[in-house]
Amino acid sequence: MDIAYAKQQVKDTVEAYLATDDYGEALIPRAQQRPIFLVGAPGIGKTAIMAQIADELGLGLVSYSMTHHTRQSALGLPFIVSREYGGQSYDASEYTMSEIIASVYDCMRESGRERGILFLDEINCVSETLYPSMLQFLQFKTFGRHEVPEGWVVVTAGNPPEYNRSVHEFDVVTLDRVKRIPVEPDFDAWKAYALEKGVHPAVLTFLEAKRDRFYSIESTIEGKAFVTARGWDDLSDIIRVYERLGKAVDEGLIAHYVQNEKIAGEFAAYYALFDKYKDDYRIEGILNGEQDAAVLERAQAAAFDERLSLLGLILDTLDGEFRAVMHDTDVALAVRDDLRAVKEEALSTGGEVLPLLQERIAHQEQAREMLAVSGASSRTARRVLDDELAVLRQLLGSLEERGASGADVKALEEAFAAAVSVEGSVAALEARLSAAFAFIQEAFGDQQEMLIFVTELTQRTPSARFIAQFDSPSYYEHNQPMILSDSNRRLRSLVDDLDELWEI
């Protein structure tokens, strides 16, 4: 199965294991909760999906690579204790708590999340001395005498033996005690993740045109030549940073991540062209609606791969702007909910607004600290909470400067209206999207380029959210044969009270 389907299988299993009956007891008894075992080639995204699952389910996450562990760190260190047996005193061995189990308790204490996922990678590549204990762990969920806490689901991962010489092949008895989920590399499944993350358009358009370059492991005279999903993902990240710093992206850099000489060379040549297109096509001019006959003529005469790169550049620029607008909207909604809570408490209890606002800020500051140590929270969630807190502190300072009375709810509403607004940025972005549609229409008509552009807007979460939330006229004008998918329309339910966005 592909990584997207595997992710859903893991997520469904975790939810099933954590489900309880009316008496609070697990619907699947703990002893029958088989550890999940993801098995697949290296670099296809097994580790990445765990953080996504934990984040989506609001769970803690503790991750370990078992190849780095000795028997002592996994089981704990021995020490001597005195025990009495049959009326006589004897020295006996005891063990300190396993570092792994201790980390679970640390996560619970610091994040406040009592339930979570313990993810152990490279589970079938442990040392010879640790291997018997690992088999015991898979059966009983214990390291030494210490058990994984209630409410924590065990998920493991490993590589097939053909990819790793140190793999211990599990016997039937062991495999019969785990839930084995095989994972195969799949570009379409990875692309969905890549669009969500914002992987560099050069990587996406290159792989869209050359799908057989997405994943490859070959044996050569000089050793293994390989390229993996992880490699493309990491290459995208470093390209973004290098471009921001004005550093050259050359074949030497690319080869650090795409460790196949032929494919690295192909992508280096493609990236050089892609980078040149940025200047040739003057993307900002297109999105500002500027008429440039030379740019239009070049687009019309371009081969399909060049047109695909052009679409990638336009989409990437818009994607960043969609993300920014939706981030500001998420912050506005979070602040609105904070202030609604303050207002309701002030009106129902007769409490003063300023102290209640201070309490709310303190509560959200604590939530931010817990989010940082949960092990699963996404950068997006942390940034929204950071900016939410910044706006709340700004509002508090504004109210204090204005000398608002402690019970002045009206002043709270006015301060919110002055501090938070996305209407201007929404209108500006819609104008740029409309200009993009106009250019593509004039250059290519209603051909496959328009279909690709509309499809990408529909599939990318930031643009899909923008369209669903703000009813983009330009999108619907050019999207008569298509409709926004049900999954994207459900995003609207997150802000279904849009008409009340600015009301607290």
C-alpha cells in the first residue's frame, strides 16, 4: 500500500485502540492491542506520518531510533537491592527505569497529554544483545519491568532485509503478535504530502514529468546509488534556504540529497532552467496583471515541460500568499474565540475585562509551552499560537493605554476590530489570482494547462481553504467542469460562522 493509505490505517488503528466503552474501559483490551509494524523501503515517509497522526489526533509523541540503543539504555541499568525470601535476606538485581519509558512519562508531564504514540523506528535492526528484549517488548509492551503507560499506543517501523544487512527477520510467532502494514513508495501519495508542506516547485514539476526518478535504489560498482522521498523532501528544504540566502544551488549540493549521479545531474540541469524561468517570465508582473507581449509570446511558443515549470512558479508564488492569508485568518479566529470567552465570562460573572484578559493570556502561554514539548505539534500550529499571543498582548496594552475600565466590554470589541482584519489582503490576493487566470487563459486557452492550474488550486490545502472560505469568483469562473472536493469543502466548517468573523 502507499504511504497515504498506510497513514490512514495507522490513524484508524490508534483511534480504535484508544476508544473506550461507557465505563471507560478500552474496547480492545490492552493485551490484544498489537503493536503496529510499518515495514517498507527507507526514506518513503514512515517517520514523517507519525508526527502528522499525533498532531491530528491531539496526542503526545515520543520517537526513538532503536539502532542507537544498547540493552542498558532500553531496559535500564542494574543495581543491587536486598530482598527477603523464606525468612532469609538475599541480594537481588533490580533495574532503573528504561530511558524510553521514562521519556514517555516526561512527555506526559511536560505536555499535559496523557495519551500518545510511542514510535520506535528500525525495530528489526537492534543489536544482538537487545533483540530478545525487543521481542518481549512487542509481546508485552514492557522494557525490563517497566510497562508502556496506559493510553499510549506502540507503533514501530523497519526496513525489509534487502535494504539493510543488519535486519533481523521476525519469525511467525513474532509477526503473529504485531499488526504488519507494508508500505511501498508512491509518487501520487507523496505529492499530496508535498503540496501540503509546500515542497519546492522545481522538485514537484521535475518529478511530475519524470515519475520514475522519484524513488530508486540501485547497486553499482561504487556501492548503492539511490534517491528517496526523504531525499527529495530534504533537498527541497535546503533549496528554499539557499535561495533565501542568495547561495548557488548546484549539482554538488543536489548530489548530497539525490545520491544517484545520473538523476542528480538531470535535476541540476532542470533546476538551472527553472531558475532562469523566474527572470524570463517575470512572475510578479503576471500576478500584477501587467501586459507583456514578449512574455505572452514565449509562453505560447514554449514546450510542455517549460509550460509546466511556468505553472509551478505561478502556483508557488500564490501558494505562499494563500498560506499567509489563511494564517492571518486562523490567528484572527483564535483571538476572536479568546475574546468571546473573556466577554462571556465578564458579562455572566460581572468580572472585569482586563484581569480576565490577563488570565486568558496566561492560559494560552501555558498552552504554548505544552505544545512545544508534545513531540507532535506542527510548526504551523505553533506559529498560529505565537501570533495569537502577540495580538492578545497588543490588545491588552491598547486597553491599558486607553485607560479602559475593568468592565469595559465595548472597549474590548473596539480594540479587536482595530487590531485584526484580513479583508484587504483577501481582496488583493483575489486580484492576483484573477490576473493569473487571465494570463493562462490568454496564453493557453482552455487546454490542459488551465486544467492543471485549476486542479492544483483545488488539491492544495491553503488555496482550497481560501476558495472555500472566501468564495473566490475567479476560481469558479474558470472551473465550470470541476467542483471543489467534499474534503476541501469540509474545511469551510472550521469557519462556518464567517459572517461573524469580526464580532466577539
